[in-house]
Amino acid sequence: MRLVIDERRCKGCNLCTMVCPYRIFKPGTKPNARGIVVPELDRPERCANCRLQALYGRTLCGMCQMICPDQAIRWEEEKPGEATKVAIEF
Amino acid sequence: MTYADWLREDRLPHIYCAGCGNGTVINCTLNALDRMGWKKEETIFVSGIGCSSRAPGYIVTDSLHTTHGRALAFATGIKMANPALHVVVFTGDGDLAAIGGNHFIHACRRNIDLTVVCMNNQIYGMTGGQGSPTTPRGALSTTTPYGSQEPAFDLCELASAAGANFVSRWTSYHVKELTRAVHTGFETPGFSFIEALVQCPTNYGRRNKFRNVMDQIEYFKTHGILLQKVKRLREEGKPIPDDAIVLGDFVQRNRAAMGVRR
Amino acid sequence: MQGNTACAEGALAAGCRFFGGYPITPSTEVAEHMAAKLPKTGGVFIQMEDEIAGIAAVIGASWTGMRAMTATSGPGFSLMMENIGFAVMTETPCVLVNIQRGGPSTGQPTMSAQGDMFQCRFGSHGDYSIIALSPSSVQEMYELTIKSFDLADRFRVPVFLMADEIIGHMRERIEIPPSVPRVERKPLARGVLPFHPDEDLVPGFPQFGMGYGVHVTGLTHDERGYPCTTSPSLHEELVKRLVAKIESARHEIADYRVTNPDAEVVFITYGSPARSVEQVIHDNPSDRVGHLRFRVVWPFPEKTLWEFPNARVFLVPEQNLGQMAREIERHTSVPVISLPKLGGALHTPEELKRAMEAWR
Ligand SMILES: Cc1ncc(C[n+]2csc(CCOP(=O)(O)OP(=O)(O)O)c2C)c(N)n1
Ligand code: SF4
Ligand code: SF4
Ligand code: SF4
Ligand SMILES: [Mg+2]
């Protein structure tokens, strides 16, 4: 699974940057086409959901998604054949 | 299913300002709802007027967006007429405690089987930041330009005294706890009241030394204090900070209730 | 049977299964009778914390598909105004009974009046139309209450039974039919937008709990029911439809009684003053006194005035300072003379006869 921020919904409040235990969300630097500074993702493959959501069949952790006031965070199926980076942390 | 299945995707993004805590409360409520396994067609959202009260418009179930302060009275009619429906109310601090204060205490007294989620931003958000019954003493608003002189309501104490079966307070920072509290509210027969303190960066934060959204979330995080701890401090005769936000379940009981599904 | 009891019996016969209200003289007997009877029919009676909550609960109950009503008088009626506008905007069928008493303010709680005839028509903010009926006997308290429910469901609008204290507290024998036919609420067809009107300008009703997933709001909304508050044309279209669905059906809704259509001197009444006029007609059969009696007052059916082609004057006795006389005046070139009477007493036949004399 792949962590994505829906740029059509994100309003750039940066609340997601406060709650991720892996600090995956970093405040963005440049405004997008809608003039909103969307956070950037730092190695999102570290998120437990990217690795294990499909296996467990439910959302793990999920703090970023819960606090995001604009329902902008979700996990997408990777397209078949898409190269995936797997990060395992101990 | 996930909480996202309960959203009216065609209406998003919603009208809330960037960083408004109301969106977070919607997430928590829908997550709790999803866990209940209720059907969409047997769940009804009701609200009054205010930013907070716009929430039902973003949810796929039947919903009634009513008049300022009166959501609980409308919800009472729905629930009494058809107790098989699960009725959830979104309201704001002004909606619930000012203009709707009388309906609030009477809905608690009747202990009618509703789950009420109050998004308390301590301000009138929609009308541009006037003082509300929960604006803290000293806080600035457009109608308290020298700092509010009025003591504020404690909504949870009010609901407890008036007879609600379940009463709990969390904030938009405490998403897991808030979700659990709403879930408990859904499960509890009778009146369940969940107060969610939320940031209103536009009309409260800005005027009250929270430069950005994160500052107020940080404040919720650092000033939140569990009810159990407050009780312990009290027993030990130790002081409780004035600006503490008391969090937790205030009441969980089984008083006779109305409108419970038979 | 007492008028207020007949009203409650009519509601029960019409299938009303929800009453939400707050006690107020001279309407309380309606609530008391419903409190006694509803639980036995599987219905719900709830005494709310005030009239604002009473009408709110009724509107909520109506969305679950129930026939629902409230009953009140002047001060409570004033409190209901905001939510009446909500019922209009959301097209919620409901029945409001107003047993009118003397106002303004607390006024004369136990005395009759007809002072709220404009308030029921125009009392909430914004432009709109509603339906109002006025009974002038205990039998009509029964019949017109039933009719109110049918009209409310047919047009998806609040319907007002504008009685007065005299009719509410009067006792008369009435005939109760063995069965009462009922106009059902037209359900929303699947696949149709919830606020998309049919040809009669009334949309089908998307009852809560049936899986329609409808959003109902008092904000200006599009046919999906979604708020849309910035489009001038959408607002204009919506408000005009809400008015037109009632006004364009006014002659279909019209319900009135005509006596001596060839008369030159014609009384126009609704509610208890009709009874004094009937006395005058009864006592003076050779005078050919005309009488137009409205059972439906709003929407105003102006064509009914044409029933009296020879009319030289319309005399309008009312227990107010000439509210409906004013409306009648707008629709005719025949002189309209208001015969106001305040304080609670009925017009006496002598008073009415004296008013007639000047027009012989
Ligand atoms: C009868 C009435 N009075 C006043 C208003 C104006 N009004 C709209 S929202 C609001 C305050 C809402 O405050 P709150 O309930 O705290 O909601 P928030 O916007 O803060 O979420 C007011 C006073 C109204 N709509 N209706
Ligand atoms: S789910 Fe948890 S770990 Fe994954 S990105 Fe969100 S906050 Fe970080
Ligand atoms: S919390 Fe949501 S809206 Fe806010 S910056 Fe993060 S993704 Fe965007
Ligand atoms: S005004 Fe305040 S409460 Fe309303 S949407 Fe904006 S931030 Fe939220
Ligand atoms: Mg508020």
C-alpha cells in the first residue's frame, strides 16, 4: 500500500506532522496549484500501514488519518508491477 | 468498511477553515460509528446551526440540519417516533449551551437515547468569533475585546448533573480516546454526551495567542489532565492548575432512559 | 363533545401518532386528550420543555413518516415561528392547532380572539405560503383537523387549524363517521433527486430510515438537498416554487360555504363570528342576507367572492381589528366593511343587524 495526501482536499494545516511517530510528514516548502503548501512525505514506506495494512485487513496506527481535519490522508493499492520499496525497521 | 465510506465524497472538501478541529471530530465519530456495524439507513445525524452543525451535510446517512440551538428537540422527535433509528447529534458550544441550553438539560433529564457530540471551540465560529458560554474568563473575542468577564460553563458537569447516562470530554488532539468515548456513547442506552474541545484557528486561536493551529493542539496536549488524576490531587490536597483541561469519562451509569430501542 | 376534544379525536382518526407540545390555555385540552389516547394507539405523546421544542419534535417525528401535530395559543405560537419557517423550507408536513386567545402578549388567556390570522400567514421570516383552516363548530373541529393532515401530506407544508377559544371550548353533539379516508404522502421515487418537484411542484417524500440518504437543511438547497446559499437564481427558484405549490392550487384547496348568493348585503366570516351571522340569517329569512364562510382561509381563494354577483357590500365581522377584511379588500372593488370586535365576546346578532341597516 502507498500513503498519499489528497492534494484536492489538504488545506496545509500541518497537523499530520505533529502526530506521526516516524515523522513521515514534513511541513511542505512550496505551494501547489491551489496555493496550498501540502506536507511532504519522508520515506512513507516506513508507515506500518504501507507494509501491513493489507495483511491485517485494517488500519494500524492511523494517527495522521484520524487527526487530518480534511480527510486528505489515505492508503492506495499499488498498481501491479509498480516498483515498491520495502523498509523494515528494527 | 472504513470511516471514509460514511463520507459524502461529492461534497468534500468541506467548508471548514484550514486546521479547524471539527474535521477531526467527524473522523473520530465516523470511526466509532463504523465499529458499531450500524447500517446507513438506520442511522440519522441531526445538528443545529454553526460551523460544527454543518458536519451532517458531509455524511451519507439521512440527516437533519435544523435551527440554531434546537437540534436536541428535533432529535427527540425523531427518536421517540422511531426508536429503531440510531440518532447522533452534532452541535457547537453556542448551539448547545447558549440558545439551546434549555433543550440540553431537558434532553439529559429525559435521558433520551441520543449520542451528542459537542464540538466546543469556546467561541461562535460561524458568526465571526463572538464570546460563547464556554469562552474562558479573560479570553478575547469580538464581543469580549477586553477579555471575557463571565465565568464559563463546564458542559460535562452540566450534563452529569442533569442526568445523562454517559459523559466524557476529550480534545481534537486525543483522537483515539475521543473515538473510544464516542463508541462508548453509541453503546450506552440513554443520553450520551461527548464534549470534544476543538481548535478554531480562525476565530479563537488567532486572537488568543495561538499563532498557528499546531500551537493550540500542543496546548491541548500539555494542558490535558485525566479526571482520575484530578481526583487524586484533590484527595491529596494538592492544587489543580487553573488552566487544566479535565479529560476522561465523567459519568457512566444506568439511569432510566427514554426512546431506547425495544 | 368539546371543540378541543373533537380536534384531538379528529387527529387520531386521521392517523396522527405523534403529539409534541407545551401546555397553554385555551388549547391544553387537545394535549390532555392526546396524552390519554395516543399511548393506547401505539402513538407517542411528549410534553416538551417549551413550544419551540414542541414544534421541533413534531417536525423530527414527521421525517420518520408519522403524522404529527402540536397545539398551542398566542404566546406559544409566537415562539414557534422560527421552526415554522424551517418546516416550510424543508417541506415538512405537520399540523399546528392554534386555539386563539386575546393578545398581544399574555393578553386574555381565557378569552376568544382571531388575532393571529396574519401571524400564521406571515409570522416567520422570508416569503412563503401555508395553508390555514378555520372551524366554526365542534363538528368542524373534527372534520377540519382530519382535512389538515391530508393537506399537509399532499402539499408537504405546515397546515394551521386556526380555531378560536369559543369554538375550542364549546360543547356540541357531533357525528363521527365509521371510517376516515386518508390521503397518503407521496413517496420519493427511487432514482429521483430528493428535492426535485413533480408536476404539481411538490417533491416526493424521502422518509428517514428508508435508505434515501437525504440531507435536509433549512439553508437554501439544490434538488439534491445540498446547501447552496450564494446562487441568487437557485434561491429565487426555490422560494418561488414553495409559494407557487400552494398558491397555484388555491382554488383546489378552497373550502367555503355560501348562503343566499343573490344577496346584496353579504357577510364574510370564518370561525366563531359565523355563528352570529347564521343567527341573523335565521332570524330574518325575508332579508336575503348573504353569507360567505371560509373553512380554508389561506391560501386566500379570491374567486369565492364572485359567488355573490349582486353584492353591494361585504361586511366582515372578526375578533380582530380587521385582518382578513384587509385581505378581502385587495381582491374586490365592492366596499369591504370591517366589523372588528375585541375582548372575547361574540358579535351579537343585534350588532350585525345594525351594521346591515346602513346598506339597505
Ligand atoms: C436564532 C438564531 N440566532 C442567531 C443565529 C446566528 N448564528 C449562527 S451560528 C451562531 C453561533 C454558532 O456558534 P457555535 O454553536 O459555537 O458553533 P461554531 O460555529 O462555533 O461551531 C449564531 C449565533 C442564528 N443562525 N439563529
Ligand atoms: S499511520 Fe501512523 S505511522 Fe503511518 S503515516 Fe500515519 S501516523 Fe505515521
Ligand atoms: S493534516 Fe491533512 S490537511 Fe492538514 S496538512 Fe496534513 S494532510 Fe494536509
Ligand atoms: S471559523 Fe473556526 S470553527 Fe468555523 S470552520 Fe473556521 S476554524 Fe472551524
Ligand atoms: Mg463554537
